[in-house]
Amino acid sequence: MPPVKVKGSPYRVTAKKRVYWYAWRNGPRLLCQPGSPAFLQELADALASRHAPDKSRMSGLIAQYRASPDFLDLAQSTRDLWHPHLDRIREHFGTLSIRQFDRPAIKPEIRRWHHAKKGTPRAADTGLQALSRVLSFGRAEGKLGTNQCEGMVYLHKSNRADLIWTDDQIAVLLTHSSPEMAWAARLAVLTGLRRGDLLSLAWSHVEANAIELRTGKSRGRRTATIPLTGELRALLRDIPRRSTVILTSSDKKPWTGDGFGSSWWKTLQRAGLSASGLHFHDFRGTAATKMFLAGLTNREIAQVLGWSEDRVDRLLDRYVKRDEIMKGLVTRLEAAERVRKD
């Protein structure tokens, strides 16, 4: 009989001068003679049962979600962000049956779990979002009738409407940026594209009068049509063609997500903006603001940014400063008044 190959070491405990072996810490006790083929087989079986999730429990539902198109079709950056939160959900709720999440009594437990991380509210809210997505997946699969995360209040209270890049902040950022990072920031301001779309934006997407590409996340992807204004054309002329994609790092290769994120953070620190609360994705709000103030209609902004038109009002309300909206309205009203007087 060939030897059994086992990945993992058993856990040893000494009590009252006797040695006991367990498959892992707090795992099942191994009863066969240590070192024997039977012992190794017993250990292998225990480890296999540990890693084979019970489909009736939350650990199994989480494993199914991770293997589903619902999760795999998300952007790589989103999957990387959610993996540790899904691990945390499994560690806390994994042994509970799926049926327990159809009962209102689970809601206080979810709230306590959520608030246990209130010292880092963004992380706590991301964990709650991940759990909500798992429960929504369970509903779609017919395993749950409700999502007990719905209606729960998030901890992070920041108002993204107040966090758009001003011209002065952009000028400071560009002063402390490498050419590669400056190209990325300027392109984000002029296009309003998501970071992932910017990093994959290819020269082939640039047409005679517009940049056109499919944008968005998994479901609901749309085509963004970004007019080639004089400023955008000038920027594209400034960027050297080093690759099939437009943005490249200093080694003249396409950016990786991690590489770009690291360089972006270092740039914020050099510019003294790391504590500003501003993120790269706030350039989308900056772009929306500039388009609104330039007189574009909501429908036109939706077409440019690849948003659905029925979401533009909400997104503008979220991203665009209210005083800037008022300035735009005042400008148009005053223009209309001048026309009437003439």
C-alpha cells in the first residue's frame, strides 16, 4: 500500500504526561497510532472533511458564491478586496445553517458582528456589503427567502459630494507626479473613466471623434462615448505609444493594479494630499462636475460616462457639489434672461 500524502501537520497536546494528537488545533482527535499508515489516513480524511464545505451551512454558501459567475465576473480589484472579508464572514458565521439567515433573530447578531469593527468603519461596511452579496446570491439560488442585511445602517458617514478634486488640488498633484501618473490623473479628469477601465484603455478605443469602450462592472455594462475635445486630443498626443494600452508605468509596460495603487499612494504622500480623503475614483465626480458646468444635459453625461440615464440624477447628487450645481443653474438662468431682454 503506497504511503498517504498529507498536506498539513497534526496538532500535538500534552496533558498529564500523555500526548494527544488532533487533526488541527480545536479539530477532531486522532485515535490511531501516530506515524502509522492508519494515522496518516485518519489525518488525511479529517483534513479533507474540513475543506469540503457543508452545503447546508454558511461556509458552503460562501464557497459556492466564490465559485459562481456572480463573483468571478467582478473586477479583479473587487475580488481581491472582498476575499479577506469573505474569510472573516466564514470564520464568524460559517458553522451556522443557511436556514438561520432566513430568521429575523439573526439580524442583531449581524449588527454586532458589523459593529465589532466600528474602529475601521470603511472596512466594517465593506464586510457588510460582502455578506449582503452572499445572502443575495443565496436568494437567487433558492436557498434563502430574505436578505437580513437589507436596511442595515452603514457606519461610514463621509459625504462623497464634498470630495471632488478642485483645480488647485489637481495642480498640486500634477506638480508632484511622475509623467506616467500625471497622464493617468489628467486622463481620468477628462474622461471620468473608472481606474480599471483607464488602465485597460487601448489606443484602438480612440476613434476619429471619440473614445468608445465598454465600461462598468459585470452586469449592466454600457458603452462610454467620450468626445475628443481639444484638451483630450492634446493629452493623447503627449502620451507616448509604448504599448497597445495608453497608460504605462515607468518601465514602459502596462500598469498592474497593485503597481498603480502603490505609485498613486506615494504620489498623494509627496503632494501632501494623503490625508485629504480624496481617492482616484473621485476624478469621476470631478469629470461629472466639469461636464455639468459646461452645459451637458444629464442624458449627454450618461452617454459620455457610460452611466444609465435613470442613475444620472442620483450620481450627480452624490458626486457634484451642490454649490457648483447652483452656479451652473444661475449661469443658464442669467443667459436665458439676457436672451429675453434682447
